[in-house]
Amino acid sequence: MLEIINKKVVLTRKTHECYGCLKEIERRINAIYVTAKQDEQQMRFHLHEKCNKIIAKDKWFMGSGLFKGCIKEAEKVLEVVESINITADEGLPFI
């Protein structure tokens, strides 16, 4: 389980990979710098401000739901769910 120790807003001096979406965080923009601990190992990473808001807002990411690429993975699952077409004529498996 990933334990967040500290978070702060920083102005990036170079490009970084976002821990949540795995996309590039450009230099000279605000990002969230996170210090965390996992299995007694200290780690540091950056998040886009938007990714930080998504993680803070969604309770699924609390606990074991927060991992490298978690937002990217959640978007893939959402795309699969949204691609399922159920018509009113089809019987649903539950009442």
C-alpha cells in the first residue's frame, strides 16, 4: 500500500513523467511533487495538477488503488464499460 507522506506544488525545471497518467509533465508548469512510502521504501514522483485532483476526488484511488499508471488504467476500463451497448429489448441479468 502506498502511503503519502507529503505533497507540494512545484514549478518544474525539467520534464517529468506523471505517476498517474504516465504522460509527460512539461517544464515550467505547476505540478504536484509527492513524497511517499511503499513497503518501507521511500519514493518521490510528480503528478499533473489535474491528475492530483482526480486522485483526491475519487475514493477508488485511496489505499491499494493508487499505483503507477492508475489513471491511465482507469480510463481504459471506463472506455470498455462505455463501449458496451445494451438496448432496452435485451433482458438484463438482474432485477
